[in-house]
Amino acid sequence: MQTPSLKILACFAASAIFAAAGSLALAQSPTPPAPGQVPTHLVKEGTTIKVSEHVYVIPDEKQPQVPNVGIIVGTKGTLVFDPGMGRKSGEIVLREAKKVSKGPELYIVNSHFHPEHTTGEMSFPPDTRILRAAAQQRDVEEIGMKWVQTFASRTPALAGVLEGFTAFRTPTEIFEKERMLDLGGVRVRIMRLGPGHTQGDTIAFVEEDRVLFSGDLVMKNLFPAFATPQSSGRAWLASLDLLDKFQARAVIGAHYPLSDASVIGEYRDYLKALQARVVELKKQGKSSDDVAVQVRGEFQKKYPDWAQPIRIHPAATVFYKESDG
């Protein structure tokens, strides 16, 4: 088990969008692998790090379709936040969780419904308690399996990872807005925000440790993805304002490096600047597509270290639609 010092943690440097048919109007494409990297789409076993007294993370290491998996440990139970994609990743996450668990209770919470954040649930025991926001449950019921099928159709490797997944598990509990979970000696505040990345964006804040799992709402050096027709720039900005109030010591996004609370401000600055520029160009009489193309070029230059600049285009389209200018 790797344990970074507080100094290292504080300095931690810390999928594209394409048109699709029917209710899959927008979907993420795979994050490109690093040079020489062969994507397995699996959570990497034996890489778990201890972030704080009660919090562990299995880092995604920028692997395509792999989330940062959270493991929050109390004396009564353990919460897994985003158990990875498919049977093998789920088995790996379960083994890693068992290494650090203290109590018999086991919970799963998902940041959103996309397959790399949910389908690892298939490997967890039947008595695992799945807590899901009502809006996220609607995503699951309406388009969850369509996304699984879309992912599986992309490459043989993804098809193999998702083999055997035929249905999402029925949640043990559905909550509307917020759920406080007491794991024994540590409390986790679970909240549905959005619609931002998806309708059911869900975050988890570990109160005693001030560690925030922000899902796709905040990620270090990765452009935000407006991934559904319901995605809202205004709602996303409101969510960032709420996340700021937690005054988190560490922020763990759904993907890419762990960070501190400054990453929330970075996302806000980007989205506000993009919003303002879109409004300015719209007032000049430019079309939505022309504006999106122009701002993609501009903001890609402003943020050269951020990955997935193709995501700027749909974000600009959302802000154009929301603008009264």
C-alpha cells in the first residue's frame, strides 16, 4: 500500500464528444492512451494509495475508461466510489477494498451512470448496499444499457471488459438530493448535483478528512465534458460554487491526477471565460457552430496542458443555447 506524504498530496498534479443517434445525443469517446501505452480499461491492482485517515484511492493513471476509484473506510463499513468497468475491474476493486476494510458493511456510490463508473458492481456480493440519486437512476433506466452497448461496440477490448454485464443492479436506496452516510467514525455526505456532465452527477465529501470526490464536475487538466442533451453550463457553474463551500483539503476527480481545492477555481475560471466569449461572439451575429469552432481554437491555446480540447465545442454549444444575447 503506497502512502504519499501530506506535502506530496498537496502538490499532486493533482471521453471526447461525438454525435449519436436517439437518446444518445452525445457520448464520450475513449481517452487516448499515452504513447506506448496499451489500454486494458482495467483498474490496476496493487496501486492503492492512502490519501487521508479514512480515504484510499486507486488512481486511474490516465488509463482509458478507468476512473479514480475511492475507498472510504469506517469502523462499521466501507464505501466504494466508482467501482470501475466490468467484472475484472470490479473484482480488483473488491480485493483492494477488503485489504483496508474494518467493518462488515459494504456500499457503492457512483459519480454518474457511465459504464466505467458503474458496471464493476457486477463483482460485488449480493448484500452490497447501492445508494443512487433519483436523477442518476433515471439515467440508468433510460439510457444506461444503451451506453454499455455503445462502449462494447467500439473495440474488441471494450467488448471483452463488458462481457457478461446484462443489467444494472437495483439500488438498495434511492435519494433525491442528499444522503449522509455514517460508516463508523467517519461520515460521508453524498449529494446529487447537476445537470452538468450528466443529469445524475453525484459527489461525495468525507467530512472528517475534508476529501472531496467530485466526479466529472471537477478534474485536473482535463476539459469538462457536456455529455448529455440535459447538460447545463449554468448548473455546472452553480455546482462549482457549492463545491467551493466544502473547503476540501483534497479533490479527487473522476479521472486524471488528484489535486487540491484550487482545481475548482480553475474549472470556474475556464467555464466563465468560455461563457463570456460565447456571449460576445453570439452578439456579433455568429452561428452556434461558427462560435464553437472559433472558441475551440482560442481556448485550446489558452489551456495547452489540458487534455481533450475537442470537448470545448459542445460546451460552447451549450452556452450559446443558454445565452440571451
